[in-house]
Amino acid sequence: MITRQQLLRLGFSRKAIEHRIATGRLLPIFRGVYAVGRRELSREGQWMAAVLACDEETAAISHASACSLWGIRKREPLTPIHISLPAVGRRQERQRIVVHRRAAFEVRKRDGIRVTTPECTIIDAAAILPRDDLEAMINEATIRRLTDPVELRRELDRVGRRPGAKALRRTLDVRTFRFTRSKLERAFIPIALRVGLPRPLTCHVVNGEEVDFYWPDLGLVVETDGLTFHSTPQQQAEDLRRDQKHVASGLTVLRFSHGQIRYEPREVEAVLLRVGQRLAG
């Protein structure tokens, strides 16, 4: 990919440029942006062309296009291509390009293409994605070692208010919030009492394992997880083993995150109510 301005800086005359366009050696992709030698472009070639068409120094692939370029979301349609530009500057409208004028955005290069950082890209996506899709994106970025929940939290603290920041902060909080033991009991036990369950035993040993909450008359165990967004496979396997041991002995096991108890108590109540009624019945 090359621009008219780059060609002029290299010493090509306007006439020489027009001759190469006429003979098919330069193929227009956007106004003033050319593919050299062939029109068939990869996705990366089209993203590069879009950046060059807007401003090679300040433009960056962003939003849905950046998600695809980083590989943290299922492949988005190539067009339109989303580009971020500084808030100051003349208005730009180009076919097949959506321009986002912004006060601030953070940029890296990937495959030589200017693109918003993984953290900035995820914050932008959080403004429009449902929580499940956002969590899947965070997980994929973590697997690819592009960023992780800790780095995302640092970036949220740094950027302050920005579209998507609030939604991303809440998603991280719901999955990574952790109570102390005493605060967990003070938060969870009233939920259980509100749905008509008796007061549970806490930190009780069942089947050789210490459980968080236990109702022996109902055969119900509730386990709670904190900081589980980025839990290791070993931790997950251990939790499964513990749950399977209880189920094999005839118990019912429910598992809630600390974030659910803190931020989604009504949802926890609804599950406890249905399971408690079934066991009591």
C-alpha cells in the first residue's frame, strides 16, 4: 500500500503517478491510496489502506475492526472499517470507513498497522457488547496474552470516564470481587434467610472437605468463589473434584461467585428459592 503523498515525497511527479494508475501498476483502493501491482488485498492490506486514507500519522484501526485485528472476537465483517482519529481536525467521510473522532485513544502497531491497544479496544467494545460477549473477549485476550483483568483494571483507573469504562468495570467487579470471610457471611446469610431457608452451618467439614455453607436437613451445600475470573485450570479442576464428591454422596451443590452475592443478590435469591423449595418438598 502507498499513498499519493508518499509517492510525491519519493520524487514521483503527478504525471508519473497518473501513468502508473493508467497502466495498472497503481490500483486505487481509497482516494489517494493505492495497492501496488495487484488489487486482491488481504484483510490486513485493507486495514492498512484505511489507515493511510485517513491519516498515516494519527489514524488507527479501532472498535469492531480492532477486535478482529487483535483476534479477540469472532471475525467481524470487514466493512465498514472503523478508524479512530483525534477530535481536532477536518471532517472526513469516506466510503466503507466509519470515522470516530475522539479526545484520546491509545495506539500500538500490529503487523505494521496502527491499531488501538487491546485495553482500549476492549473498553470501546464494552460500550455496546452484552456481558457474556464481553467476558468471552476478555478471556480470549487473556489466552492470547494481550492483556488480562489486572491490566484492564489499571487502564480503567488511568483513563477515567470513557464510553464503555463503566460497563467493563462492572463486568470485572462481578467476576473478581472478593469478600472477607466475615463479610461474606454477613452478605450471604441474609439472602438465604429472605427466601425462607434456615440459618446454615458455616465452614463445616462435609465429606472430608470444608464447605462455605451447609444445610444438613436439606442436603444442600453452597460454595462461593472469589477472584475466579482468571482462575487457573488447576483451581477449576479442584473445585470440580470437590463438587463431584458431594454430589456422589447425594448432596445438592450450588456455587456462586462473591461478585454475584455482592452485585446480583436477586439472582442468587431466585436460585436459592427454587432449589430450597425442591429440596424441602
